[in-house]
Amino acid sequence: MSEKKHHHHHHLFHRHEEEEKPVEVAVTYENTEAVSYGADDYEKEEKHHKRKEHLGEMGALAAGAFALYEKHEAKKDPVNKQRHKIEEEVAAAAAVGAGGYAFHEHHEKKEAKEEEERVSGKKKHHLF
């Protein structure tokens, strides 16, 4: 009696084609009235994005510093060189991601400021 053994392959994300099927979701929105902002709300939003921008900058700085540290460790520790190179690349990718996040928040902050100026009538249009 020969029984076939079932081999289970373990993948990183454990995807099984027969188990995962797309699901349709219906979303309804209620109370979609326009909300008016006051000057304080725009200032709050601007400050909120400024804090998040600084958080992104600090994340980019920390991840960049760690990448440089791992680069140094790869040179210093030849036994674990490959591990340090991988950690350096991951930290560099995290630094780029955090920099992108800071850039995004910078533009969100700018949009909030421009919206506040537009609503209050402070913005003067200069051509140069």
C-alpha cells in the first residue's frame, strides 16, 4: 500500500490560490454634508502636518544613521558581513520611505496653509 504524502510548501505569505477569492464589498455613505472649517481648524491641521513632517524627518535621519552604522559593521565584522549588508539595505529603504513620508506631509502642510489663506483672503497672487 503506497500512500502519497502531502507536501506542504511554506511560503512567506502563505498564499493558497483555492482559499483566497476576491470579495465584493458594498459601501454606503450617510451624512455627506459639506463641513466648513474655521481659521483655527486650518491652523490645527497645518500644525498637525508639521509635526508629522518632523516625525518623518527624524525617522529618515535615524534610519540613515543606522544604515551607515551597518555599513561600518559590515567592514568591521567579516564573519557576519552578509547580515550587516542586508540590514544596511533595509535601513536605507526605511530612510527613503521616511523621507517620502516627510515630503508628503510637507505638501499636506502647504495645502492646508494655502487653503487657510484662500478662505481668509490673505493670499496675494504674485507672478514671480
